Amino acid sequence: MQSTKEIWFNGKLVPWDQATIHVLTHTLHYGGGAFEGIRFYETDKGPSIFRLKEHIDRLLYSANTLKMELPYSANEICEAVQEVVRVNELPSGYIRPIAYFGYGKMGVNPIGSPPQLAIACWPWGAYLPHEAVDIKTSRFIRIHPSSTEVEAKLCGHYLNGILAVLELQGTHYHEALFLDDNGYISEGAGENFFMLKNGVIYTPQLGTILAGITRSTVMEIASKIGYQVVETNITLDDAYQCDEAFFTGTAAEVTAIRSIDDNVLGNGEVGPVTAIIKNAYLDIVKGKNPEYFNYLTVVK
Ligand SMILES: Cc1ncc(COP(=O)(O)O)c(C=O)c1O
């Protein structure tokens, strides 16, 4: 990854190389941390952070599921994020706030280890390697909602994703797709799933997935354009026979799916509806659609 100048580290800016932690940091051992992925884009008005408030609210919700009492309000964290973007002087990039239990004590119970917060940003281009990707169903199911706070974005949840993407090493697949405990499509390792059939857009309902902020943006865009968007259970057979499919996520933005388990969808290219939604999304995040200016925080 490409380094930048400074990282906001527990209340102050420190040089990139000095934002380091003790090896006995609680979260490093047990995964009890919360994080966010946020993008900022170059716009006519300057670098603009997309849906900052929603991301920070989700960060605090996630931290709260761990009973982590951060000594910062949502507003203070939003200010800190803007400061990181400002001092690093990038036109666009990715922001990673992480809240974690620091060095203090060992044992599974994190209470007693100090809550810490760090916020970094760096340039990050496309997350997935192609305009349209080949994906494979994982042999692991998505973490079970009865095992965890499924809508929190917690560090430990990503063990599920790590195992799934490691299975793809050395294959032609670009991303893993999780099913849930009932065999329905859940989501990608770092993205939400959408598909189109006979002009209707379908996406898995909440319950086993991360409630993606891009997912909600895309549902709003698609409805405003005039598509019916249905949140429902989707089987793999439904997906194999769909006309188009795509992933959404802050990092992946809107990325077309070319094939699922080697079943090529449509003509194997970015589908026309996917293209419409992707372009509309990129216009919004880049400040080209006044109707959505309220989703942008311009960094002065
Ligand atoms: C597992 C998972 N699902 C979905 C998403 C998409 O969420 P969002 O659109 O809020 O970035 C992400 C990325 O944060 C993710 O890691």
C-alpha cells in the first residue's frame, strides 16, 4: 500500500511510520475491534467524503456491540476524519478508522483494555481487478447471525472472509460469495450482492449480511431511476439464471459480476442496467448530481 504523511492516532496526528501499537494489544489477539472503510473523491469543490456521518454512526454502533466506550463523539470523529484527509493533501482515496482495545490486560474479556481509535487514509484504486469479475461460492457459510452481532463491522468477522478468499488463491476467481445457513446467497467477502432478472433488481434481505452503505445508496438510486428493488431470499439457481449481477461496497463501488461458479451471466459483459447504476453511483460520489450533495462532506 502507498503510505501518506500522517495518521490520527488517539487524538493527535502522528507521522505514518509512528502510528504503531504494542504486540500485546487486545484486539490483535482476539479480533474485538470495529472498523470502517470510507472513500473520498475529487469533486469541483475539493475532496469530498461520501456518507461520512453514516459510516461513523456504524463505527460507533459496531464499537458499542463490544461495549467499547470511545472517548469521542460522532461529531468529533467526523472532524478527525476530515483533518486526516486535509493534512494528507490527497484529491481522492480511502479512509480507515479503526477502534480497538489496546494494551492493558489479557484474557477474552476486553473490559479493562483501553479503547483506542486510529484513522488513516491513503490512495486506493479499484478493489476488484476487473470491470466484470468471476466469483465462486465459498465452502464456508457467512458467519451465523446467532453467533455474533451480524450487522456490526467487527475485525473478527473478517476471519470468515479471509478463509473464503484464501480458497481462491491460484484460481481464476476474483472474489468469494457466501451463502447463509439456509443456502441462500448472503454476500461477497467484502461486498453486497445484487442481481437483475426480467427488469427487477433483487438483493438479499438484511439478517445475514452487512447493511452496506453502498447497498442502501444503490437501492435508492435504482428506485429513483424507476427499477423495482426487492429484498428477498435468493438461491444460487436464481443467480445462475439471472440477466445481470453486481457487487456493491465502498471499496468495490459497483462492480459487475461476469460469472458465478463458472456460469456466465448474460453475455459476459457489464450488463446495461449495471452500467446505468454504476455510472449514476460514480456521478453521485464525484459530486456531479446535486440531488445527492447532502451525501458529501467537502473537506476545506
Ligand atoms: C462483508 C462486507 N459486506 C458488505 C460491504 C459493503 O459495505 P459498504 O457499502 O458499507 O462499504 C463490506 C464493505 O464494507 C463488507 O466488508
